Amino acid sequence: MSVGIWTFSFDGKEIGEVRDAASEVEELGFDTLWFGEYRGREAFTQAGLLLAATSRLTVATGIARFGHREPIAAAAAERTLAEAYPGRFILGLGGHLPGAKPLDAMRGYLDGMDAAELSTPDFPRRRLLAALGPKMLSLAAERADGAHPYFVPVEHTALARKIMGPSAFLAVEQAVALGSDREIARKHVSMYLELAAHHRANLRRFGHTEVDYGSDRLVDALVAVGEDAISERVQAHLDAGADHVCLQVLTEDDRIPLAEWRLLSGVGGNVRKRDVTG
């Protein structure tokens, strides 16, 4: 499959419920489970718990916030999970530091991780950067294995592929809402537009200005509403250059959306993967 699940819904849930949910994601056939780091469990610890609860599923942080830990701690945790679960852990890395330019902060953090003197084995590992703008996308291709863009239209996927080149891994988050009611999608979009200046700046690159905020045009560009639209959007991202699309189900509450994940389990079987030969 080229399709995974992205979720914030593990925050505040008992670990048994979280483990069971991860196991079901694996059984449903999704290839990767992504989770955000906000006010819940520490990202690397939770990744280890999810990996231990599954046998084939790839687990990815979307993203681990670099401001929450020193570079040497992140490097040690990354190596530990890469050794314990070969090929099954992806470190999505991002965040902000007060007073620091994002590009400089990320570059310095990567320098610290790469310079960490560790005695643990250095197993093959995958590292993606939360990247929106051209400079951060270039850094993702230069210093990591690729990028994990969040809250982006399909046009951004095409731009990211052009900037990063054909070999960098591109894993795109896509918000989705089942049913035909756009209201939950509109609330999601409005929240990010209100709170995140970097997302507003990114959308301006594609012609979405304040005049467009709250419009059906912008909501539909950022959230796929309805099962047919979801399949079409996944395919559109793959056709634009994505290697992987992770679906974030929007709900009216904070429950783990198992019922919706079950309904989406067939999406991956209906898409064509990116052609990397041309």
C-alpha cells in the first residue's frame, strides 16, 4: 500500500486502547501509523510502545518536536528503535525554537544529531523533516531522507517533488472527513489558519489569501470530504509525486476513529503508486 493513518487521537487514551488500535491498523492493511506529539506521550517512547504492539506495521512520528529534547537524546532514541525494529520506524522531525529562524534551528539540530558520539549500533534508519517552504524542502533532500508535509494542497506535493528531486521520500498528510458535511472540515482548516502563521504563508504560495479563508475552495483543497473524494485525493497526491499519503480522519470528538479507519481500509488497494522510472 501507499496509504497510512495519521492521528492525534492517542493523546489522553489509556495505553491498552492505543496498543489495540495500532494492532487493528496493522490488520486493516495500512502500511504506516503516524502520530503527532503535542500534549500526550513522549514521541520516541510511544513509538516504541506501538512497535512492540505490532509485528509488521511501520510507525512514524509526525512529528517529534526537536525543541522537546537535546539532539543527542533524539539521535540515541532514533538508533535504539532502528536497531530494535529494523525498517519499521520513521523519525518525522520538526518544530520551532523561540527566537530562532526555523531553517537555522533545524540545520543546527541535525548537526547535533549527526555529531552525537554514541556506542549503540548505527542501523539503517529513515528520517523525514516537516517541510513546507522551498528552503526547508531542499534541506530535507540534502540532510534527511525526505519530507513529511502537513496541511497542504496537492499543488504543494508537486512543488515538493520538483524541489527535492526524484529520490527523496515524500510522505504527505491528508485530512479527510467521511460523509458529505463540510463543517468539520471547515473547523479544522479555520483552527490552523488562526494558529499557524507558517501555514498561512505556505498557502499564499498557491494563491490562497485571506479573502479565500473559510471558502469551500480552500476547505476542499485541504480536506477530502467523502469516500470518493478521499480516493481521488490520494491518487492526486501520488500522481503529483508523493510516495506515501497518510490519512487524518477528522471527527467531532477526540475518540480513536476505528470505525472510520475500517471504512478507509480499501483506499490503498485502489491507487497507482508513483512511477519512479520516468
